[in-house]
Amino acid sequence: MTKGPAPAGPFRFPGDVMSSVRRRAARVRSGRLAPDGGGCADRVAPVVEITRALPEDAGEILTLQRAAYVTEAQLYGDPFIGPLVESLDQVRTVIGTAVVLKATDGGRVVGAVRGKISGSTCLVGRLVVAPDRQGQGIGTALLAAMHEAVPEAAAFDLFTGHLSEGNLRLYRRLGYRETQRERVQDHLTLVHLRRRPETSTS
């Protein structure tokens, strides 16, 4: 969520992705859809396969990540949030050094999440779902899969923006509890949350 350097060059999304993003942004502005940034607020069980990401998935995951975070960038009025300026090499490095899970449907990557162990804690981030597949339970399934993929973790930590109501609902439903709020910019306060394995979900 913090600012980073501007991207080396402009990137373009496929027409169908941008159409979906524009429709979603319009629904957020009209109040018909809660803003959730990475598109994590979902309830219906997905029909997808969740597996570990491979280095060759980096390009598709980066494209998905950029598409999923457009709404969040609009919500906070910041086109340079971390997920939008991350490079292909950075994503490739993360896949090689952390636990990165992907959700696929018919060979297409429709969601992803990453987790990195720091001591006894798993730091969870970049939970994203393709704009046209949001609201189908894919975010929930990915986060639950991450909990199972790192059984040695004594806790799972993550953060999201204070305006990302859909994300906050999802995390709380899966047992995450707010630990602190950190104002990092005038327009952005980060909400930090933690889940312990023994925490029951609602």
C-alpha cells in the first residue's frame, strides 16, 4: 500500500479486463458494491485449483495483480501503490523465496496470494482475484489454503487500507483481528490484523 517508484514504462490491460475494472469501479462509486481493493470480499465457493506458483507464472500473476488493484488505486487516489509498480523480476523473486499460491481455472490464473515466514509469523500479502471472478469465494479459498500451506506459523499477519471495507470483512470472517492502525500518508491509514491458528472463524 505504500508508494514506490514510478513504473519504468506504461502498461496496458487487455480490453476485457479494463471493461470489467471500469464496471466494477462504477459500482463502487454508486454504492452498489463495497470497495475491496484486491477483490477479496466473496462468499460463494469457487471451482478452481489452488497450487504453488512457479517462476513461469510471474508474468500472468503480475498482470492479474495490476488489474485487481486498479480499483484500490482509484479508491485511495494513488496510482503508485506497491502492487501496481512491482516489477516482473520482483514477482519472480518472491515466487522463489516465499510461499506463493495461485488459483487456476482451465489453465488461467484467476487469483493469487503470497506468504513469507518471519520468525514464527507468516506475513500474508497481495491477495488478488481477477476482476471478472471477484465475489465467487476465490479470495476466501486462497487465504484458507495459505493457512494450511504454512502449518508451522504461530500467527498470520496482514494489512489493508482503512477504506477497503470488503477486505476487512473477509479477514475478520476468517479469524483475523485488528492489532493496530498506522497512518502512513494523508489519504491512507493501514489497518494491521493478525490471526492465530486456534482462532475460530465466524
